[in-house]
Amino acid sequence: MIVKSRVESMELQILRMLNARMNLSPKEYSNYLYLEKGYEGEVIFDR
């Protein structure tokens, strides 16, 4: 079976970079954690 590799969304990549460089607002930080957790779950599911 051919499986397409999973890539991170552009929004997740940007928020990850911004989080490392500055303090995100509570709303942005919450969205970042939501995207991060969702991506990690998808990767685990793919295994």
C-alpha cells in the first residue's frame, strides 16, 4: 500500500517558530497547542 507522508501545516510551522522567539497571546498559544497535539496524534495514528 502506498502511504503519502504527512507534512505539518504552514500555520503549525509558523506558530512553532513564533513560540520559540516570543510570548504568544493566550489565544494564539492555545491554538498552537491544539495544532501541535493534533499533528502528533495523526502521526501516531499513521504508525
